[in-house]
Amino acid sequence: MKKNLVLLLLLLLIGVVTYVGYTSRSSTNSSSIDVSDREFAIENIEDVYRIKLTRRSGRVVDMKRKGNDWFVGANEKKVSANVMSNLKSVMKNIQIKFIPPAKYNKKIINEINRIGTQVDVYDNRDNLMKSYFVGGNVPDGGTYFIMQGKTQPYVMERKVGYGGVRDMFIYLEEEIYDKAIWEINTSKITSVTVDYPKDKQQSFKIQKTEEGYLIDPLHSTTRRIPTIANQNAIKAYVEGFDVIYSESNENDNKLFSQLKDLIPFAKMSFELEDGTSKAIELYPVNQFLDEHEDMPALEKANLLYLERFFVITDWGELYAAQKRLILKLFRGYSYFHNQ
């Protein structure tokens, strides 16, 4: 009896030792599984200070953060806040949709090598945080991703939303520029000058004083209106210079060089308390339609319906802006005396 009890205890002891050993090995194995090839999401997205997108064609979009704003390229053009918000959201909330069958891996990798975008993400010290490739979208939603130095591709998707995310990684630099021509604190404006070269009688200059605003004709040939100008109307006009949005950046437009030889519809400028200033010239787009005889009729009709202006800045940019977005700036000298 005692012999049987000793054997039973010995068997129980062996079982316990075996179980503990197995559990220990399982724990060690599970903790050593390499999942780095699927960790595309960046949880702490605010740690990101640089995002570099390199296309297989060699085109590079290099975005860098300064404070709360992002800038791109050698000239450090400001990036659209909306574009940046969408891109960061994708990078933070990307997740695995499914792992492609192994038999398709070679085909997927070849496609990524052909059309993919390399995504390099850096922190505030320019240390590389992540590097991966984004390929094409798949028909049923999702996009191929593969980590730099790894061989397993994944189909990734957003946690919220449907469809592929490839489009977020193939922007051209000029497509992500901030649409704002300027954005300023109008309380710092000391003067505004508006010149209509073909309507000098309506040209004017506003100056801020301690008592309020003064408005005068810009040209000496213009008869001064004897009535007192409406201060509220002038103040509202100056405040309308706070932010001016464009529809697109047109620096590559072949008409850029031609515009400088034409008489603009209007010239506008303002000066701030710190002595800095900005100036723009505006040219109606419609006057150039005849030069585009090959343009489809529907496109021409759209241009006529949504009247646009080319806007040349004194810092060397060319924008296209819809009239409805800048209409508040088109006031004449007489307007402030008839309110």
C-alpha cells in the first residue's frame, strides 16, 4: 500500500513538472513570435514629425512638421490641414483585413515593386520610426502593405470606413498645398490698398488710426466724396481679409508667364503692424478661354458658370480662385459712402 502511494505521488510530481515546463516553453515561444512585419499602425501619431513618400518613379513628397503645421518640399510650402489630418488618421487607424494566400505573395510583391510607394516615418529627432511599402488596392476593399525588409504582404484597411487607402500615399506635392492664399489676424492690419486699373474712380486706400479708419481715393484724379464713410462697412471689409482660399495652385500653368504682361482686373495689398505686407493681382480666367479651343464645351461652360480668377502673389505663386470665395474683396470707393 505504501509502495503504491509513493508511486502515485511520484507520478503526480512528474505531471506537475511536465506541465510547468510546457507552460514555460509556451509562454517563451508566444512572447518571441515576431509580429513586427504587421505593425503598420502608429498609435502615438503626435510623435510623428516627418513623413516621406517615395514613388517608384522617383518622385518624393517630403513633409515636415513645425509646431502644429506641416510643410513640404525644398521651398517649405504649407500642407493642407485637411490632407494632413486624413493621412495621419489612416496611418494611426490602419489594421489587417486579411493575410493573402502564400501562392499570391510573389505576384503581390512584384506589383508593389512596380507601383508601390515607400513610406518612411520619423520622430522629432529624425529617427526612423517605421518604413513600409504601400501597393495597390484590392477589388473587395483594402490595400496591399509590406514592411521594409520583410517578405509577408498584408491587406490593410481603416478601422472606420471602406475601400483602399492607396490614394492617400500617391499625392503629388502640388496637390497637397494649403488652399489658403493667406490667413492673418486682421486686427494687425494698418492699411489696405485696392487698385482697379481699368476703373480708377473706384480705387481706394484704407488706413487705420486710433480714432478709426480713414478711406481716400487712391488716384489724385478721383473726386473725393464729401460724405463721411461708414466705419462699420470699412471695418467689416478689412476683417474680410482674414483668410482667402484658392481652388488650386497653378504654378505649372503655361499662362503664368503671359499674365505678367496683361493689365489685371484688380491689385490688392495690405500692411501689418510689424511692417510686413502682402500683395496680389487678379485676372479673370474667362478672358483666356478662347486660347483653349480644344477644351470640351462642358468644361468651358463650367468655367463660365463658376467664374474664376488667376491670382498672382508678390511672393511668386499663381493660384486659381472662384469668384464667390473672394467676392467680399471686390468693393469700390463709393461703396463705403452708400451704406
